Amino acid sequence: MPKLKTNRGAAKRFKRTASGGFKRAQSHRRHILTKKSPKRKRQLRITARIHKSDERAVRRLLPYS
């Protein structure tokens, strides 16, 4: 069987956690930041977990992670 290709876009967005899940960055942190409160911007820095229903799709995109 041939080698599988890793989806490079997904590889830049998701990282594997030690427990086997995937973590991701929060959205809405790129621009139009002046109207967002400091508390909201601070909370957007925290990484989030991929939802359980999306894990299968991410695992297919990242076969070797």
C-alpha cells in the first residue's frame, strides 16, 4: 500500500495532545480587535480541543500524527 499524504493545511492548524486528542487555536483573533474587550481577546489566546464528532475527520487528514 502506498504512503498516505498528510494534509498540509490541517498539519498547520492542529496538533496532537498527549491523551490522543487534537488541539486547535481559537478563531476571531486576526483583525478588528479594537472593538473586542481585553477579556475576550485574552480568552481567545487559550487553545481549544477538537470536538469529538470532528476527530475522525482530523485523524484522516493527519494520518501520521
